[in-house]
Amino acid sequence: MSVEAKIKKLYSMADNCEICPRKCRVKRNDGNIGLCRAGNKIFISSYNVHMGEEPPITGEKGSGTIFFTNCTLKCVFCQNYPISQLGNGREVSVEELSGIMLGLQKKGVHNINLVTPTHYSAQIAKAVYEAKNKGLNIPIVFNCSGYERVEVLELLEDTVDIYLPDIKYSDNAAAYKYSGVKDYVEVNRAALKEMVRQKGILKINENSIAESGVLIRHMVLPGNIRNTKKSLDFIANELSTETFISLMAQYHPAYKSSDFEELSGSLKTDEYKEAFDYLRELNLENGWQQEI
């Protein structure tokens, strides 16, 4: 299937929307609003040269980050909740989005980093296609929650160079409790396998910059160490011990997390140490850790 045909198919999937695993069937192409709170228009909150990602994404010149408004999940601890949950942002056209990408490239960034992009997959694929026809030649990073449909990922294969997904949960009860979806584990694991099938292990060039592949993020949640260990088990046993992992310690109470006793405080040093020690026990040696 040609790139143009894949873009057309992505747009058609929003007729009765099934872009994300929720499959809310809302007629988004007619301007109706889906469960993600998005219709047929693109909304972004900001775009900039970002220096806070993992080393091979940020490099010395930064990542060209575009933050998309709204989200397919409803995470109670979201640290970007004014954007993802409250809808802060402004409308941009496909043409403007394409121009933003080209403008970021002119600033010397190492990549175009699409943050929370899933619900705009069709428009993003078209914007990238148009930008590439005008000279965009740096990697495209799909920075997502990991709650993705394999069918959509297949249509994005020619658009995306680097997948930067989360593995949030290894337990669906926790996924429903904290993010409002009952099937995160099965969906996420199928998506991660598809991403690896497409792009393989993260490839880093001689300048220590990522060019293609998969980098998986997992944020350790307080009171949920078993969730972390089972997530790492999946990566080691069903993907590869060569997988690059960013084990994140940046949790802090945000949004509605204070409604949950176990999430109402900060991550403890010994919890993160236990997670990191387990990662090493599984011989998952590629990746990065954070300081608490």
C-alpha cells in the first residue's frame, strides 16, 4: 500500500472513529468529538526545542517537540494534565503543522518529537508526508502512551522512525483504576511487539543520536512495584533483553492522584532502587535511569 493510500485509510478510520483501541465510533470527520475530546481539527499546546528527553533523543541540539492537546487515556496522575485532560491548546491546520516541523528542523533539532499523537494519527501522517516532500529529513518520534491499535501502527510504518511508547501497566485492574481503560495490558503488549517488528532495537549513530527503533518508557508508580516488575518481565521475556528502556523516577502527585492514597505521595528511593535492581537482574542493560 502506498503512503498516500495509508493516509487515506487512516482518515477513513475516523468516519466512525476506531483510531484508538477505545473505538468510540464517533463521526470525528464530521466534527463530532470522540472520547479523546478531539474532532477533525488538530490542536497543539506548544512546540519547541526540548532538552529534557533521553540522551539519544535530545542530543546536544535538542528534540523538536510538538505537544498535542487531548489524550486517549484519562490518567489520574498525568503531569501534563492541563494539555491532555483540560484541553489547553490552539487549532492548527495540517499545512501549519507541516510548516512547524520544517521550522524546527531549521533550528537544528535531531528529530521531530510528536507527544501524545495517537488521536491525530491521520493528520500527522499527512503533515509528515507533506513536510518530507518539502525537505524534512530528520527522524520522526512517536512519543505515546503505548495504548495503540496494531492496525493503526501498520499504517504509520512509513511515517514513524522511532517509537517512544510507555509500558504503564502489567495489570488491567490498575489500568482501569488509574487510566480508565480495561484492556491496556493486552493492547499495549501487542502494540509493543508491532513497534519492534517494524523498527527493531534502537539504533544509535556514531554521534550518539537515535536514528530508528524502539525506546520503551516505564514510570515507577509508588505502591505499585509489582506492576513494574511484571512490566519488565514482559520486556525481557517477550521482546528482548537488548531492548532500550527508560526507567523513570519522575513521579509526583498531580491532577487527581491525591484521590488515591498510594499515589498521594512521592516515589520513595527504596521503591525505585528495587525496580532498578530488578531491571538489572533481568539483564536489561540498555537504557537510562533517573535521579529521584
